[in-house]
Amino acid sequence: MPTPDTPTKSVFDIHALEGIYLLYWKMEDCTEAIDIPIPLSKKERHMLVCLDQPRRMGDLARELLALPSTVTAMADTLEAKGLLFRERDPNDRRAWLLSLTEQGHDMRKVMASKASDLFRDISGLSDDELDQFAKIALKIRSRIMETGMPKGPQT
Amino acid sequence: MPTPDTPTKSVFDIHALEGIYLLYWKMEDCTEAIDIPIPLSKKERHMLVCLDQPRRMGDLARELLALPSTVTAMADTLEAKGLLFRERDPNDRRAWLLSLTEQGHDMRKVMASKASDLFRDISGLSDDELDQFAKIALKIRSRIMETGMPKGPQT
DNA sequence: TTGAATGGTTCATTTTTTGAAGTATATGGC
DNA sequence: GCCATATACTTCAAAAAATGAACCATTCAA
């Protein structure tokens, strides 16, 4: 019978990564339970949260690891629910900019603040640790935004 | 036209969380590209990585935020691919323990070590920061494992 | 100007997830 | 021990979500 795998010698071992995955999954799980007036799927929630400012559909698709056609569908339903609207990108008239309506912004704010609270509870970190973690997470965020957002599914 | 939302005053603000999400998504994206002899879906990969030691299907379902029936289906395909096998849990003969075959363990090790490398590249952190981040991620991991794994979808 | 590339849409197909009903084992009260 | 109820997993049909190919409009570059 196989015995548990021994940790690799690498600095950042798989159990730390597992911590990140668990955190993500647990956040997903608890976020489901946030009570919002209009029911949204997980991906739709993420899309909403990504829209702190107007974004092009293609960018969203890459960030959310979705195909353009998937983003079209999600934008359709969020638009139908009155949470966002499309505007032509003045710099490229092929592209749409998605922007939140006032209702969309309200909902996004509620979700963002609840998510932040959830993170504190779930992680159980001290203020000091939260601070350290946030600092590094922000670094990772800028790094990914600079050096390459996810490429997303290839067609 | 709505202006970008102002950050909340909470210690752990939404942009830090966004960093964690981006990290997760980018890891998903790059992990797709890891070349393995037997093609697996994302969830199947996660399941494999979770099986560093024999686990009950119900536990996996909760951790992976899937329904029991979904885990049954995934276990079936991974079993058919020769990567894991079922054994009755001697402590509860209703339950199955999923264990990796030797091939499964080999594949898991490859994926775990590549994931670790990927993380270093994607995050772009210094060794010192990696260390700090890993320490905190491990804390979060134990915290979640103690105080409550995800409940998963409710039937 | 024109041909190739890009941004998004449409829609039929495939994949994945869901959930209700079922089997087998466990657990707690009597 | 016996029964009722709960738990662990399975089955399978229905629903939801993602995919990808064909398409239109605009942009970019030769």
C-alpha cells in the first residue's frame, strides 16, 4: 500500500499551496451563502466583483478563464438583471466596455465587504499576519497584472 | 457614469483578496498546460493532488465543493484510468477510501512539484517573501482543517 | 485599398453538475 | 437484540455551464 507522499524539498511546498486552494474553496463556499437580492452563479459573482471599473469583455474573459462566448452569455444575464450595461469602447469600436449600474455597484460593495469579513474569519489570522499577507497578496496581484493575466482557454 | 469603487476601510481590502483570486486563476491556467500522459479535467487534477493519503469520498466532496455523486463520477474515471482504487474503510463499511495507485502517486508528485515551481514563477516573490507567505498559508490551512472544511453544496 | 487579425456574438454540441431515489451500513433508544 | 433514523455512497435522468465553429464589424498593416 502506498504511503503518504513525502514533501518535496522546494521552498514553497505543496502544503502551503494547498492552504491557498483551501482558502479559495472555503471562500467560494461561504460566499455562496451571502444573501443577495438577485441570485448569481459563482462566475457571475466573480465578474461583478471584477467590475470595479469598466472593463472590456475580452479582458474579463482572460481574467476569469472563460471563453468570449461564455462572457457574452454572462454579460447578457447580468445585463438582464439590471446589474451592468454595455458601452462601445471609444478607442476600439469593435469592443464593449462593461460597466456596473448603480444597483450593480451597490451589490458589488456589499459582496466585497462581506468577502473581506469572511476572509478574516476563515483565515483566523492576527492583525499583524493579515497585514503581512495582504502586502504579499497585493504584490502578487500587481505581478500577475503586469507579467501576464491568465491566457484563458484557447479556441 | 459610475466611478471606480473606493476601497473599504477594512484591514484586508478587496484588492488583496483579488490577488489571491488572480493567483488561483493563473495557477489553474498554467496547471492546464502541465503535460501529463493521461489527460485530466481540472477537478480531477485537484482530486489527485488531494490524495496524498487515502481519503474518504465524502471528505473529498466537501473539500472540493462537489456533491457525492460528482465525486463518484470522478473516482470512476480516475479508477478507469488506473490512477486510484477504492477500498472499504475498515472503520465504516459504508464508506470507501480512495487511494492512489503507484502510477497515481507518480503523477501526483510530478504535478505537485511543477505546481510549486509555477507558484514561484507566477508570484515573483523573493525567497524571503515566499517564506513568509508559505508560513501564513500553512497557518490558514490548519485553521481551515480544524475549524471547518467547506460544507460543500447542500442537497 | 485590401487582406489578415481582433473583439464580440450566435447557437448547436459536449461536458459537468445536480438532485431525487435507491442500497448498504451504522447508530441510538428501547 | 430490534427498530427507526441517519449516514456513505451510487445511479441515472434532467439541468446548467462551457466549448468551439461560423459569423459580423472594426481595426491594422502592407
